Amino acid sequence: MANTTVRGAQAIHGQNPQYLVESVIRNRIYESAYWKEHCFALTAESLIDKTIELRAIGGVYGNQKPTEFLCLLLKLLQIQPEKEILLEYLQADEFKYLRALAVMYIRMTFRPAEVYEILEPLLKDYRKIRYRGMNGYSLTFMDEFVDSLLVQERVCDIILPRLTKRDVLEELGEIGPRKSRLLDAMEGVDEKGSDRSRSKSRSPSRSSSVKSRGRSVSKGRNGTPSKRGSRSPRSASGSRSPSAGRSPSPAGSRYVSRSPSRSRSGSRSPFRSRSRSISPDRVNGNGDAHSPSRSGSRSRSASPNGMVTV
């Protein structure tokens, strides 16, 4: 009575759900100590505690001994839980072996269209899981395990029911086209590349406009006189012409004229000469100067002996 399917269970693929496991492996599970000690009178709720204690998935190992994963899978086939309970198993992200058990059961019992719709989103689960086989323990990943359920015919030493190909289901309209994460990532990269190419194509035009502006400004400075006034050309000796300085004012006006002169080497003389002139209109009757007016003319020239000339 302990090995019989629950009363009222529905036939899967036209047969008893427990018959989805091969008779040889099924009999070995019935005879195993784990099945007799831990799998007796399990329910959909109490089975969660046993699944959390799992440390590996797999089929048979050693001398054709079934793993604990296979024993719990057969127990799920025996009690046949509802679909909502299995979907809750998948939502438990922190228990990866519980998810692996639910994925295996869904692959064996659900319709092909539902299998693709439920298992394909799990291909983005990259967590590590241990696999126990004839050669001992090995390391695999959740996405590889799900992909093997969708592609291979035998997983965990169990022959899986035949699965209709996806392109056939798409032609029949039972399932939509697959959404690939890699294709979305490539489209995002293409969009970024197009944005960069657009920015690069805009930058030369801006630089050319800046260059054209610089050329127009340089032509205006060299070819045409500026608005503030043109500078007088330098003489052959390298010094500026006297016309560049300010001319002396007529008598009686206090106007300072500055006519700096530079040598050919471009160095300025440290000595300056000042000359005082007396205007004729400010001389008193005795012929003395009443108040001298300073013309303030300064020239940057030095005497050979370094003395200042007045």
C-alpha cells in the first residue's frame, strides 16, 4: 500500500505517473533504506523539509543505488501535487535543490507548451549545484541542468517523455517566439554603438566650424585694419617710428608726450631723460620764469657713460 499511487491521481501520458520511472530503477527505490525511512507518508508540505536537506542531484551511483533526489522525485509522482504547489516550489529561490526537483517533475508531467513557458525563464539561473553519478560527485549549474531537460532524452538516468520541438509548437501557434537575453544584450550594444558613431560624426563638423571661425578672425586681423586703430609699422632698425608716440602740445598747455623708443635687441633702457621748457607767456617782467611748465617728454635713451642727461 505504501508504494501505490494516491487515489484519484490522473494518468500522465496515458499511464500511471510512477511508471514514468523505469521499472528497474523504481524497484531499487522501493528497496532503498531512504525510501522506507524518510519517504513514508510524505505530503506536498512535508516533502519540502526533506528536499531542503538535499546536497546533490543525480540518478544512481555505486552499485546501482538510487540517490535521495530520485526517491523524492518518485514520491512526487506518487502523491501528484497540484500545479499551484509546484509553481510555488519554483518561486523559492533560496532552495535551489527544491527548484531542481520541481523542474524535473514539470518536465516529466506537463504539456510541451507549458514546459517551454515555465523552464525557459530558469535558464538565467546560474547557481552551482552538485551532481552525483557513477563516477562520484561533479559540479554543474542550474541553467545547464534546465537546458539538458529541454534538449536531451535521458537525464539523471531516467528516460524523459518525448518533447515536441519548439519550432513545431510555434508553427501551430501554441507558443510564442522565444525571447533571447543574448539578442537583447546585442541590441543594446548596437544602440550604444550607433549613438557613439552619431556623436563622432557630429564632432568633426563642430571642429571644422571652430577652425573656420579662427581663420576668419586671423584674416580680419592681418588683412583689414582693426576698429581700434592701426599700428604704425616698425622701422628697419627695429624701433617704432616717432609718429607712433604722442606729439608735443603747443606752448601753454600741460600735455605730456611719451615717445618710447626701443633698440633692435628689444631691451628697454633703464635711464630716462626729462626736459623742462618755459613757456613765453608765463615769464614776468624781470625775465624770470614765473612757473615752469613741464612738458614731461621722456625718451628711453642712455648716454655712453651711463649718466642721465637733463
